[in-house]
Amino acid sequence: MTVPSLDERLRRRLDDVVERFEAVTIQLADPEVSRDPDRLRELGQERAELEPVVEVYHELQGCAEELTGAREVVSEAEDSEMRTLAADEVEALTTRLEELSHRARRLLIPKDPLADRDAVLEVRAGTGGDEAGLFASDLLRMYRRFAERRRWKVELMEISEGIPGAIREAIVTVRGKGAYGTLRFESGVHRVQRVPSTESQGRIHTSAATVAVLPEAEEVDVTIDPSELRIDVFRSSGPGGQSVNTTDSAVRITHLPTGVVVSCQDEKSQLKNKNKAMKVLRSRLLDREIAAREAERARDRKAQVGTGDRSAKIRTYNFPQNRVTDHRVGLTLHQLDQVLEGELEPVLDVLQLADEEERLEGSFPEGAV
């Protein structure tokens, strides 16, 4: 049944989904498919992904039928009280139809195939000297606390420390469902405004740190030719265990075609350091491919939320005013202390919504319900 009052593009998309859902259902009933576990699993997963859209479509059909009936009562009823009741129903059903249409649009947004991956999160001190290193350490702690709130695991891959309490660079892997899809909005330049502990005259200093969030790459995602790698081993530096500073256990890998360099010295074992470094290298190379695709798509976009442009300042942390401002969506919160304790949901939820709205616009650029 055709649902009236819907944008033609949305109607066509829904019709296609329903048609595909019915075809998959028929295939699942095929005895030959049931004898092929891989095919059965693949079709079952596809059907499960399509089912919520089909359910909304059926709700739209029912709502549209009721709306048509209520409009007929308004135009044909002789009793004024009946017309008034029907008019109220038309208003309520129209609102319901709009809500269902919006829900259907969201369900039709193409899912990021990497969203459920674990994330490789890199934090580096930027401009501001030692204060930038202290701020980078604050950011790393913030992400650790956020991961704890989500019951995610954080694995340290590499860390380079500065003065006590500061870091020059840290790389961690955040493991948990949806880690990359949630944290990817953190990529960019983070700026802090505060009075450093070493500032005797109480002047506010501005420093910065950069954050990069990459999807953890699997070997099938990126093909790396061993002949294109230069692998160097060296003695670990900085604090460590009994043997970490006395053996050539640290590993540096250079990907010659791109110039990407990754080093790891966190483990006492050279092999473990090499394996960790290769994981980070694969993630960085995959991220380069994603960034190139996003940059190409961004040429036709109005907004740049979530495109991975790390050259721009994305957020300011103002300590004197207890204020956090995300410049991409114009969000300001006066709860800096809570955000630094890992309560990132108020910021990330708004960024997620903005990203969905942008992709909605990309999927349905003209008109609305």
C-alpha cells in the first residue's frame, strides 16, 4: 500500500527496503540456503538490519490510513463536535506521521562499517611547552575515565613523558563496542585556557594538545608489503622495569611509501613491541584512506562535523570560567570539572546528533515530509 503525504524519495527508499526484506525472508526459507551456514548467517543478519525499517513502514501505513479517515470525517461530518474531535485527531496523527517519517529517515542513514571497531587514540602535546604536556595528560585521563564509565578497556601502546605529570605523546587502544564510532568526534585540536601552577602573577596561559582517533585496523583492511617497511630496534628510554632499559627491545617501524613512523617501547619483549607498532601502523594507514575519502566527500558538504579535519581547533577548555566550548556545534557547558572526570556524554551526544543530521541532509537533500 502506498503511504500518502510522504516525500517521494523517502517512499521509494522504503519500498526498496520492504521489497528486499521480503526477498531475504523467502531465501531464508529455501532448503538449499539452510544447508549453507555462512549464507544463512549472512541473510539472517541482513534481515535483522532491515526489520526495524519495515516495522516503521508498517506503522507509517497504519498512521496514514487513520489520518485519511480522520480527514474524511472533518470534511463530511455534520455534527460540529464530531468535526472538532476529528480535527484534533488529524493534528495528532499529522505530528505522529512526521515523527515516524523522521525515524524512518534515521534508520535509512548508511551505517559506518567501522563504527563498532575498537579505537586507537593518540594524544600529543601541542603549543605551550610544559603546560601543553600537562594538558595532554589531563585529556588522556579524561578519556580513561570516560572508558571506565562505558566499561571499555584501555590498553597503553606507547607513551613519551615530559616533566612530572606531563606527557609529550601517548597512544592507547580503547576496546569496547562502538569505541571508534563514539570517540571519532574527539579528533582535532583541543585548547586549554588556565593559570599554570608555575605562573607567579596569575596570568592565564593558552596551550593546546592534539587528539587523533583511528579505527583499529585488521590485516584485511590494509595490505602492507614487508619490503616497504624499515624496522629499527633500539634501547628503551625512560622509566621501566629491570631489563627494559638494558636491551634493544624498543621498535621503530617506518612505512617508506608514506613516511609514516611508529615506535613502541612499552613492552620488555621486542616481538610484543613490534606487534603493537604494526597495529598502530595499520590503523594510521587505514585512517589516511578514510581521511582521503572524507575530504573528497566534504567538498560537496556544507558542514565539516566528523570529517576528520584535524587542522581546526575543535574545543576550548576554560578553567577560570569552568567552561567547555565545542566550536563545531556552538555548544557551551559550564561543567568543565565534570567533563574532565570523563562525563563526555553531553558533548558527544550533541556531536552525534549533528553528524546524523548532516548525513540525513546528504541522503535526502531536497524537500521533507
